[in-house]
Amino acid sequence: MSKSKTEMLTEILEMDEEVRKRFPDAKIKENHLSLHEDAHDLPADMIREGYKWLFEIFTNEYAAVATVRRLLSEEQWDRYLKWGGFEDHQECVLMREKMIPFRAALVSRNRPNLFKKGVVNVELKNRKNSKKGS
């Protein structure tokens, strides 16, 4: 059974909330994957494409980062960052290695149109204009 637009958007927001926690570590802007407030008005195919893309990242690249992150407590990671000098520790080396594909996947020019603000704005404007003309 395929998911409805609402279900996909809800899951996208849930995955985004989790993935976004690692944006500072990956040097990605906070609003990089922000959904438009009227995303529910977008075509189902556009939402489905965005959902599949983010789900792939969530279950692969992000999962690898999360696995390394769980090796230490959040307090320990914070101390490593604040104190510095821990770059050669195994956990830090692993985290750097896992961050490369995570960041590359998220900032890819091939990301779905759902996550491209300009494309979304044009699509919503076109839909709004076509409803006025009907």
C-alpha cells in the first residue's frame, strides 16, 4: 500500500528533525531541507520523490553517523568539541569518515525538487494560478 501525501510529509518532517541534529557537525545550513508551509499542495510525485530520497539518506548515510555517535555519550562528544585535541581518537576519526558521505548526499545538486525552494515556489505559484483560471 502506498503512503498518502500527508503520511509522507509527516515522515519527512520526522526524519528531517532527526537528521538536522547532525547538520552543524556536517557544516550544513540549518534550513537546508526546510519544507514549504504549503508542501501539502504539491503534486504527490514530487513529495514521493523527496520522501524516497530522504529515506535513503536516513537509512544509510545518517544511520552510519548515528551509529558512531552512539559510541559515546552526548556529554563526551561535547567535551571533545570544547576541549579539542581529540581528533586522533578512534570515535572522532570514524565520525569524520561517516560525515563525508552524509554531507555529500544532503548537499547534492541532484536532491529532489521538494527540497529546492525556487522550484517549489514556482510549482505552488503555477498551481495557484491554474486554480484561479479554472
